[in-house]
Amino acid sequence: MSSKTTVVLTPDWMRCSEAAGRMGCTPTTIRKRLRRGTIPVNWTTIEGTIHLNRAQYLAWLEGKTTKANVA
């Protein structure tokens, strides 16, 4: 018997497509920059989709921080 896991996303996480919309680029660009480390935020893969820490990303985007030390 297999059990299914339910993933509950909180407002603390955003998808690459939302981050790309805020930056004006493609989700592929966001994924590549996350893997290279040029966007210094925590991220995770949930069911094959990359999610970014919202507070860290918004702080980095506004230029308030260069490190992933928010939230």
C-alpha cells in the first residue's frame, strides 16, 4: 500500500515563475541563477518545482541584503 504525501505551501515560498515575473526574465533564468548562486536565497524543490524563500528574495531584490540572512 502506497501513501501519498500532501505538500502544503505557505506564503513563505514562491515559485520560479513568480520570481521571474518580478525580475522581468524567464523562470529558466531564475533556476540557472539559483543553481549558480547569483541569487543568494534559500530554495527547495517540491515535487519537481523550485520554490524560493519569499522574504529573502524580496529583500535581495530590493537591495537590502546580499546574503540569505532574512527570515
